[in-house]
Amino acid sequence: MAIILGLESSCDETAAAIVRSDRTILSHALAGQEDHHRAFGGVVPEIAARAHAELMTPLVETALADAGMTLHDVDAIAATAGPGLIGGVMVGLVTAKALAMASGKPLIAVNHLEGHALSPRLVDADLSFPYLLLLVSGGHCQLLRVNGVGDYNRLATTIDDAVGEAFDKTAKILGLGFPGGPAVERAAALGNAKNVPLPRPLKGADEPHFSFAGLKSAVLRAHETGQYKVEDIAASFQQAVIDCLYDRIRYTLDRIDAPAALVVAGGVAANVPIRNMLEGLAASRGMRFVAPPLWLCTDNGVMIAWAGAERFAMGLTDGLDFVARPRWPLDPNAAPARGAGVKA
């Protein structure tokens, strides 16, 4: 059984973890940066990169100590190599290269999105390929058919904002603090989702894609009227997101030979009402619903180590000249979506 050290530094979490290929998590060390960015209402890339540089080495040392291991006990070193904030990505990848060179162990450059995409297989040994994946995070909103490691068909994407971005901007508009996703969910639990009329972008449209920019703008206009409680706006926004996701996934399911499982991953997958909707949708289609535990939805080193383990089992390793990538689509051959640009 292979033992993989995984490093994550693509946004505002610095993490190191050690995972065995039999799905045993040997250690996980993580440091968030909320306090660094809260005053700005969002992640500042330069501040994030500096924090990664300060935190990565101590976290690697902690992960090794917690697992009772030294670097020579691991079989390979995996690190996020993109996509993400390039300064942070470079910190993790350069650290992994240095460790690989010093120890003589292989380097595995992991696509951060693949880390999310494969994470449900870490906690569910019965989840086999293929499966339908809703990948929802601060930077992405995609529906993908996962055929295997490194083999993806993108079926739908956002044509403007990612759903996690819409949550963060809504939290900022409403003064709910940072990080925005959990703050909106907490406020929504105290509000009435029927009190604020908000649009459902692309609902009923004859295309598979998502859109959230107009919804975000509608939240701003509703707040500026002063007519609605913050909690009601949050609840109405969250329900609009749920309705949009439901409609768009249903559109795709009506037009494909659906796999046996509907899977959700990414930071927004930690939103409980969204998970509940997806579970109900899967049940109505006779599909299994699989979601990682809440702690595994947000960025972490465990998912990078596990993706590294899956790639290592297939003999996939990378050279020390691998270049960090700010953009790295899972399906590079997908047709461009209108308006999506580089977010496709």
C-alpha cells in the first residue's frame, strides 16, 4: 500500500496530509487564513501567498510527526499544481519539488479540481466510475461525467459567476462577514425564502449551463431598497441558488444516459440545504447520492494526497519541471460555453 504526502495551497487554506492507498488518513494539518483576509471581505492573493510560505513547512513537519513518520517513509509527494491563485500554488508546488528532490521520491502534480472530484471515493469505497459530479466552489460551477482518473466530460459550466462566488458577494453585500458561504447559510436559516422576489437565471433555458451574475445583482438591488430583512434576502438567495441548480441538473439528466451515482464536491457542497436538494433529486432518479463529509468539502490536504494516491496507482508521476498553472480545466476538449471565457 502506497503512502502519499499531499500539499494544498491554491487559495486561502494551507494544508499537508498523509494518506494511505487503503483509504486510511494517517494525518492532516491545516491552517486557515480567515483572519488575514476578513478586513478585505475576500481573499487577497499576495497576502495568501505570503501566509502559505510561512505556514507550509511547519504543517509538513506536523503532518509527518502526527503520522509517526519521516519523509523517507512516504512513497510519493503530491501537491496542487493548479488551478488557483498562482502565488499560493507555486508555494505548495515548489515545496513538493524540494521535498521530492531531497528524498528521491516521485512528484505528483495534482489538479485541484481533480482533488475535489475524487474525494468522495476516499470515503466511499463503493463509488465506482463513472459518476455524475456537481463541482461547486468559489471559482467553479460545473457538471461533469467522471469516467476515471484524469478522464472527464464537462456537461455544463457557469457562463459568468461561480456559485461560491455568488455566496461570497452576497455575504459582502449583506454585511455578513467572511467567509461568505457559511455566513449566508446561517442567516438564511433565520429568514423566509418567500419574502424577497429574486430571479432564477437560465431556469427553463434550452441549454445546460449555469448563471449566477444576475442573481447576485438582484440581491444588491433588493438590499439597497431597504425593504427587506437581511435574513430574508439570504434565505431567498439561497433558495434561488437551489432552484437554479435543481433545474440545470435535471435538464442534463433528461438528456443523458445517467450513471448510477450523483456526486457533489467542492466548498459549496458543505451547504446543507443544497446537499438535501441533491439527495432528493438523486432519489427521484433512482441514483445513489454521494457527498464527502463537510470537512472534506472545503480545501484540504487529504483530498490532494488521495488524488495523488489514485494517480500513483496508475503509474502517473511528474517531472520536477512541471509548471504551476493558474488555469487547468478538467476537460480541455469541452466546447466553449457562451460568455464563460476562461472560467469554462
